[in-house]
Amino acid sequence: MTVLVTGAAGYIGSVVAERLIEHGHAVAALDDLSQGHRAAVPGGAGFFEGDLRDRRRLAEVMAAVRPDAVVHLAAEALVGESVTDPAKFFEVNVTGGLNLLDAMRAADVRRLVFSSTAAVYGEPEEVPIREDARLRPVNAYGASKLAFEQALPWYASAYGLSHISLRYFNACGATAARGEHHVPETHLIAILLEVALGLRPDIRIFGDDYDTPDGTCIRDYVHVGDIADAHLLALDRIDRIESDAFNLGNGTGFSNGEVVEAARRVTGHPIPAIAADRRAGDPARLVASADRARDVLGWSPLFPGLDEMIATAWAWRKDRLRPYSG
Ligand SMILES: NC(=O)c1ccc[n+]([C@@H]2O[C@H](COP(=O)([O-])OP(=O)(O)OC[C@H]3O[C@@H](n4cnc5c(N)ncnc54)[C@H](O)[C@@H]3O)[C@@H](O)[C@H]2O)c1
């Protein structure tokens, strides 16, 4: 297939592009480089700089690439910022996403795999969270992702779009060549590794009085390579299965305290941790039921263990103080 990957200069998108190329697909990358890195885009991919908000640019790219499918990862994705500046999140994640769908429609591109998120659920009523759980996001990031997801069945029934939404839980880990580097960094494991590298003095852990065994929040971590593999499976099956949403997680939560301990074991660094106040809207436990992805997509994560996930991230990061800066 020829696949257009939006957000391919970003953390997960670059690994998705890498895996697609490894499996013989032709990849074109679209990214505005607002957060991603040009150097993260695999050499074998064609690169198009462009913004989802630029309808003309999207039409040009679609006409030049003529993809068989689009994998749509480009997004504004900083949860905290989405609360203080929701307009940007709706503009990029909803309006920008709809621009992409319209460009696809004009070019008769009818397959879409979309990066959705556990944030569409908000505070869960039951854990593990199934796809048919109540959808009530507690931040504008989750709300914008959900709004786009909810447009998809309408485009399916009216315009024949086949769509698969993959609701990732917490992505982590790295391949040999690509890993996580955001500025600012907000993800726990990437921050822990920055402490181990001496780039930060310590880590703040938000909340130690939750109703969990060690009082810290529990999250479901999933390896970026396993996430990328789910995209390959989705593309392989998209013509044969019903359009739907799928959770991607390991079904095993790890507390923030357990993640800090694991990072200390893997890096051999003491990593000082400081208890801080809870953040608004942080649920105690977010753990996925990924049964649907296993049953329907045939997805089976290769890296479910916390230490091994962190070890891949550390192997990539430990010799790269400034990743992707040449
Ligand atoms: N990282 C996670 O744990 C996680 C969890 C759930 C869902 N997701 C989703 O996965 C996707 C990728 O996440 P990531 O962690 O790799 O983020 P990332 O920020 O590293 O990648 C996003 C990419 O999109 C690009 N982009 C942003 N706005 C754009 C625009 N207007 N036009 C074109 N490109 C634009 C950025 O430059 C960046 O390269 C996002 O859609 C995110 O919401 C991530």
C-alpha cells in the first residue's frame, strides 16, 4: 500500500512510518514540524511539510501522493495545555482533522486509521476500560479527539470511508533508531530518563493519596513498537472488518511509584522523586481492556513488561542528550 502518515515526524508517527516501510509499504509523511523532528522521519519516506489547517496544502499532498490509506497521528497532544488553550486543540484536532477527511474525499481515499486516546473516556466507571464504556472526557484534548472520532461513522455512511480508531493508553519505549523526545516533555517515563541523564534534578509525582496500593496513579503503558504493529494489522484488515474503535493497552496498570522504581532499576540512577499535589482531572486508574484489539485485529503486544519497555527507551536515549539535533 501507499500510506500517508500525518504526524510522522513525531514520536509515535515516526515509529509507525518505520514499521510500515519495514513491511514493504510506501510511506509519505506529512508534518508541520511544530512538535516533531525532521530527522525522525525515516529516510525511505517522502516528506511533505504542511499544516492540517492548510486545506490547499492538504489537497496538493493528497494529489501528489495518491495514498491507498491515511494513518492520522498529527495532533495537538499536551493535555495540560488543552485546558488553558482549548481553541488550538479544537482547531487542529477537529477542524484540521475534518480538512484531512475532505482532502481524502476529494481524492477518493477511503481508508483511515486514526490515533485516538484513552482520554476520550475521562474518569472511568469501571476498570479495565472497554470500548463501550461511557465517553466523557475531562479535558479539551480528549474532547477534541472524541469529536473527530464521532464524525467518522457519518463519513462512512455518506461517503464510504472505512475507519479504525486506535485508542492508545500511555505510549512508551523506543526502537533502535527512534524514541520519545518532546519539548516540553510531559510523559512520565521520558522525564524519568531525563533525570537519569542529569538534564533535570528530580521528578514530581502528582498525588500520593489516591485509592491505589501505593497512593499514586495507575496507568497502562504500551510499547510504541506494539502500537505501530497495531497500525499494520489495522491496515491489513480494514477492508474486511467493520469500522470501529480499539483500545491499545496491556491491561496491566503500573503505579507512578512502580514506574519510578523500574526506571531506577533500569538506569542504575537514584532518580529523586518529590511528592506534589494532585493535578485536576487525573483519574486514579486508567487501564485498558484490549480484548477487542486482540480478538478482531489479532494484536498481541511483544513488550508488555515495564522494565523491558523502559529498557528500550533507555537504550535509545542514554547516548543521545539531544536526540534528533544532528
Ligand atoms: N504519546 C502518547 O502516550 C499518546 C497516547 C494516546 C494518544 N496519542 C496520540 O498519538 C498521536 C501521536 O502522539 P505523539 O506522542 O507521537 O505526539 P507528537 O507530538 O510527538 O507527534 C505529533 C506530530 O504531529 C505534528 N503536528 C501537530 N500539529 C500539526 C498540524 N497542525 N499539522 C501537521 N502536523 C502537526 C507535530 O509536529 C508532531 O510531529 C497524537 O495524535 C496523540 O494524540 C499519544
